[in-house]
Amino acid sequence: TGRDVALQMLHDNGIYDVQVTHTPGQLTDHYNPANKTVNLSEGVYESNSIMAAAVAAHECGHAVQHARAYAPLTMRSKLVPVVSFASQWMTWLLLGGILLLNTFPQLLLAGIILFAMTTLFSFITLPVEIDASKRADLMVMRITVITFFVLGGISKLVFNNQSCIDEKDNSIVKSRAAYTEIFLVSHQRIKC
């Protein structure tokens, strides 16, 4: 289940002080660094699908980032109060600035600055999310390899639009832009 994947990923990374809980609703999955909880939505927490495993592993990727003091996550966390304020007032300041452009042009400038802050937050959030997904990717691949190995009789697995099972020697190949790894069923690992 998503819960099992989350616990396994946390333990594999030496993290034992983060709790995995479920939260009501859909698409409510998140990691809360304040109380060190991975909160999984109902559909992810109890599901045993690859999608649930991927979502749970991604959220645990944020817990790993937090434990390792990943710099972009730290910066993003520090910007949250500022961006929260900016998001609340940005629209009103822009609207007021447009309406009062001739009498109070600084109001429009303030709205533009707040808009720039929210945009900056998006640029900082992107590498944080990509890194969490990369951390989750290896966990999901490991689950996929184990699952398909246990099921047996697989002739082809498509991962990232590439064939991943070498039918000749029954190895599972995972391709990435920077490197290629071959995971053999015998648990040997060869880097190319």
C-alpha cells in the first residue's frame, strides 16, 4: 500500500521520526515539516497501485530532503509566509494600482513586486519537486522490479517509453538521460 511504501522509503533513508498518516480528500497528499508527517490521501494511503506507491514515495522524497537539509527546500520553507502574504494581497494591489494609476502609481508597483515574489516561489518550488520525484523514482523502480519478478513470466515492461526487459537474459533495464543501470534478477548490478 501507499503507507507501506512510505514507511519503507523513510526507513531505507534512516528516517524514523516521521509519521505516515492519512488525510481526508483527494489530492491532499503532502509532507509537513513542522510536525514531521507524511500525509497521504485516502486513495493513496490504502491503495496498492503503482500510482499510490509513486505518490507516497514522492511525498517521502520531501521528508528525505528535509532530513538532508536540501537547500532549495529550506529556502522554499522560509519563503512560505512571504508568499502567503503576497498571494492574499497581490490581486487587490494590482487592481487598486490600475484604478489609481494617475493618483497613486506606487500601489501598482507594490502589486507587481508581490506578483514577482509568487513567481520566484514557483521557480524555487520546481527543483524541489523534481528532486523529490527523482528520490521517489528509485523506490518505485525497485517496487516495480520486485512486483514483476514475483509475478514472473513477463516479456516486456515499458518504462519511460523504452523497453526495459531484455528478453535474452531476463534482465530489467532502466534508462535515464545521464546513465543506464541494469538490474539483474540475480540481484547483481551492472552500471554502463
